[in-house]
Amino acid sequence: MNKKLLLLILCCMIFLLTACSSGDQKDSGSQSELVPLAENEQTSTLTQEQALEAIKNYCFINNPDLKNEVDSDEYTIYWDVTTNESNEIVVLYRSYTGSETRYYIDPISGEAYVTELVPGIIDDEQRTDESLNVRDYLN
């Protein structure tokens, strides 16, 4: 009997605490309010084409001379896009030096991390400290 009473009291306390905490959140001026995303932002998933476009924009912003290098016939520079087994969009940027930079992109959040591989120097793909959100680089 004591266990049932204790359980009932505990359940009531949890219910009251939950009810009070949700009410405090609405009334508190110090807490930020959650703003719902627009309906299309909640469901939009990046396509491979969007991810590729965003990474190209990112590369051009971070290396202003790159556009001229791409347009000339002197350099072998290219991008490639695939989706890996983890459903990440992977954009490969191959620079004129032969180094390969890969951007692993979460298609829902747009968050990306970067790896680098330099054949003959660094033969294993290594994660860098660089990260970005590709949605910031979409036109």
C-alpha cells in the first residue's frame, strides 16, 4: 500500500513540475522563444546539385583567383558529387595541385565537415578543422 501511495505522489509531482515548467517558459522574458521554421524549410532536403553549387560558391569566395584558374586551360580543376552509404552528400574538389578536398554534407541540416587527401604526400583522407553550413552558400 505504501509503495502505491508513494508512486501516486511521485507521478503527481512529475505532472505538476512538467505543467509548471512549460508555463514558466512562456512567461519568462529571459528565455528565447522558439520560432517555427517555414513549412518548406522543415522538409527541404538538399539535392546533390544544390550541394555542388554551394561548395563551388564557397570555394570561389575563399579563393578569389580560383574562377580564373577554372576558366583557363592551364589547370586541371574539377568538382564531383556523390552520395555515400551514410546518405551524406560528398562533394569532391580536385585542385590544380592534385590535392583532393571532400565536403561531407548532411542533406537535411546542410552542416558539412571537410577532409583532405594529397596523393603522394598524404595518402589517407584526413579530417580538417574546417566546417561550414552549405545552406549559407546557396544562391
